[in-house]
Amino acid sequence: EGPRQLRMAGTAIEYTLGGSVLYLERTSAAKILPVEGVDAFLITAAPEHREAVGRQLQALAKAEGLMLHNASELSELLEGVMTGVVHSLWGVLALGCVIAAFGVANTLTMNVLEQTREIALLRVVAMTRRQVRKMILSQAIILGLMALLAGLVAGVVTAWFIKQSMVPLLGYAVEFVIHPALLIGSMVGGLALVIATALVPAERAARLNLLIALQYE
């Protein structure tokens, strides 16, 4: 009968058919579209009757050769998948911390080796072993703060770009939230890791053999 003007009650995020879905009240839809039969039923049961209704629907679906999807089971499945993903990400983060610890220790060890002669000269002119340890730890803290601040900024910017890239996929914008406690905790944890890995190079620098170190090239 040609184009019809319909009143739109609202919009929703729909993943079926790429989002190209139109919801109509059945009686109204039957007046303008050749609606015949039923493709699916959406059934909502009261919490106290869900198990009983579920058993009856399973029996009906088995007898009639129908497909039955349980929204609560799907939700539990998705929650399990997301929990696994989160745990995997924490594992990757822990592995990254271990790799970073080795990197910091290697960098500081090379730094001590390159400063062997200079450290020995400072020891000769009255620098104590305690002061040497403080010097190496101070260098580690400075390097750690520079790396942590750069990583913090890069991480926040990357998270924002990821959030923006999800809009075409999800169909709506995800709220971008920054948790100061998490950022501060990451900074403190990273700095503690740097200090812990710097203890061995600092002790090595403090216990250099001065006679051998002065001849080091």
C-alpha cells in the first residue's frame, strides 16, 4: 500500500543481523506486514518458578524439535569467559612485571659496570658503602619514575584509543573512567619493584674491590 509513517517508541542496541532489526507490536505489524507464524518466543518467568518452567520448556523443545536458549545460562557462560580473560590479563601483567624486573636489574648492573672506576674514585675520597648504595638506589628511582610516568601516560592514551575503536563494534560509546587509586597503586608497585631489583646492583657497587676497580677501563 506504499510508504507508511510509524511512531518510533525508542531505540535499542541489537546485535542480531548486524543491528538491522525493527521491533513492532504484533497486532500493529500484522496490519502492514505479511506476518505469518512465529519464529521465536521470549519467556520471562518469576525467580521462584524458573527451574520448573525451564524443565517444562526443555521437555517441550525436545518433543517438538525446537531450540531452547536460557538467558541465565548464557549470562553465566559469558561471566565465566570474562573471568578467564581477566585472570589471563592479570597473568600477562605479572609476567610483564617479571620481565621488567630483569630489565631494571640488567640496566642497573650495566650502569654499575660503566661507573666502576668512578665509584672507586668516590670511595677513595671518602664516600662510604652506604652512600654508594644510596647513589645507585637514587639512580634506580629516577630511572623508574621516568619510565613509570611515561608508561602511565601511554597506557591512559592507549586505553582511550581502544575505547574509541570499540564504538563501531558495540554501537555505543563506553564510558571512559580513570581510577586514581589504580594508577597510584601501579606507580607505587612499580617503584617498589624497581627498588627491590636495584638492591643487588647497589650492593655490588658498594662492595667493589677498590684496587681492581681503579684499574677498570
